[in-house]
Amino acid sequence: MYSEPLTAAITEAESLVAAAPHIETEADLLEGLQYLAQGVAACVHGAIHFDKDHPFLLSGTGPFTKMGLDNPDTMYFGARVDGAHEYMITGRRGTTADISFQVLGGGEYTDDNVPASTVAFDDRELTVDADGRFEVRFGPGEPGPDYYRLPPGKAQLVIREVFDDWSAQRSTFAIARTDTAGTAPDPVTAELMAKRYAAAGKQLVNRVKTWLQFPKWFYDPLPVNTLTAPRLTPGGLATQFSSVGHYDLADDQALVITVPRGDAPYLGFQLGSLWYISLDYIHHQTSLNGSQAQVDPDGMIRIVVSENDPGVTNWIETLGHRRGYLQFRWQRTDAPLAATDGPTAQVVSLAEVAQHLPFHADNTISPDAWRARIADRARLVGERMVG
């Protein structure tokens, strides 16, 4: 049976999920099983529709295919490329906050490998015409304007489009291999289909192993309920700084986080579960960015992370996750960020939250206004993302 390698891999991946050391409750396990099902969908989609000679930009991460602490403000696109060939990316620039391009060489992310970034830049390097159209090439040739050299061998090309305003106009992207553009793939053979099923299974197991290991390197060793100073994001993103941490809160506690709004075109904050994926950001406020967050008169954003509702606009819901990950991102920065540009965090009693918000009277929100806020989130995710 062609599907046997895939079904065996699903069984192996399910065993890895069921044995995850952070599972404490049935809810933790069920979240893991949902994460696994989303991974099956993503890996089958990626493997079955991959064609090395006729590449297409695919999204392996989104609201229903989560992995790698996916950013609720970002749409992800990628293709596998080979340094022996030339590829052309065309598109039209929208009104979003940032677009970044990255080439990862040295294989895929695994539980013992973080691939090196060999190319990383944002759309400020592109030549964009009056209609917003652009064209950029990647290949074995000499680097120059709108041309970037690929590393030898196989690599991953990743495009991230980042929304500060969720109602911004999306950009468009397409990829073609220049020597095969205008031709069609050969008919699918039994051998090719068998390879694709096997590839989907291999990718699934790797996906589960990798993202269970990744936070053990970069998050878990940090002191709990703290956040690091801003630093360039590991992995080579050109202009992204990040601050990370992990939390552990009782139901009657809150983490009050204070961060300068600053002038970065994009500032985003989110929670992640111990599966290293975003929480439900469609029907709950588990993330905030610079456009969504309420900024106090002193230029600071004050965020309250808690299980129970503190009645403030910048409440971040933990959704029953006693423990989890904290992530800030700044993008399209013109200069390095200092520690003073980053966040501070303090654990307080939920009953004492108001005492730690100097503009608390301005921070409160009514239940009806909160419901309208959540309805806007769901609508705007639906308008820019599809299932």
C-alpha cells in the first residue's frame, strides 16, 4: 500500500505526542492530538504538491496548521529550491508592515539542527514600480540588484508577510524556475506517488520532534516569568529582534508586562503553548501588536497575562494554559534595540492588577466592547487567511 509509510509515521508521531513530558491534563493531550492532526494535513499538502522542477509557494503554517510558535500577525510562504537552478519571484506589494525573504541552507530544521540562514533581507531591497510590482531572482549567478545567490545544494526559500494592521491589503507572490517556466510537469508515476507518501510521513515525524526540542534550547533554560532583552532573532532574519520567555501562573495571578511602543513599524506579542504553537488567536485575544494594543499616555504598552479576566483592554488570555511561552517581535527596525527598548515583567495577584497599571481608569473595557473586539479579530483573520 502506498500509504503504509505515512500511516506508520502517524502512529510514531502520535506516540511522541502522547509521551510529551509537559502533558499534565487531558486538555494538554487533546491539544497535542489536534496539533498532530494539523501537522498531518500540512505535511501531506506539502509533500503531495511538491515538484522540484515546477515549484509553487505553499504555506505549511497557518491558523489550522500551526508549528514553530507561528506568529498570528504573519502569513508564511515557502518553496524548496536548489542552488543549481535560478528562480524568479514576482508579485505586487500590498500595504502590510513588512515582507522578509530568507534562504535556509544545510537542510531542514530538525531536533538536532538549526539550518543556517544564507540570504536574509526585507522588501526595502526590492525594486518596486509605481504599480507595486516587483521581481527578484535567486540562483547560482553573481549577486546584484534584485539577484541573490543560492547556496550549493538544496535549500528552503521562506517569505513572511507581517501585518500590523490586520485589515491591510495583502501582497501577492509567485515563484517559477526560469528554465522550466511555461512547461508542465510529467504525469505522476507510481514511484513518485510512493515517494511523496513516504516524504509526508518523514516530514511529520521530523516536525513533531523538532518543535518539541526547539524551546528546550531557547526558552526553557530562562528564569520563569521573565523576558530577555531584545536580540536579533536566532536563524538570521534580517531586521527582526525578539524577546522571549516562559511563564508559570496560578489562576489568581497575573503577569504584568510593560514595554515601550517605540517606533518600530512592527511590534508584536503573543503566547504559545508548550506544544510551541500559538494559542487560539481567532476567538480569543492571545496576541497583540502595535496597532491593536492600547498605548498609555506615557508611551508604554501594559499587557496583563492571566487566566481570569482583569477587565482591561490589553488582557492576554492564557486559555487554561498554566504554563506557556512568551514572545515579542520587532521588525523593520532601522537600528539595533537596546535593553531599555524591551519589556519588563512582574507577577502580581489578579486582585492587585489595578495597582500596577498607572492609567488603569483608561485601560478598562466593558464586556460588550470586549465582545466586539473579539468579533473584529475573527472577521479580520477570516478576511486575510483561508482555512
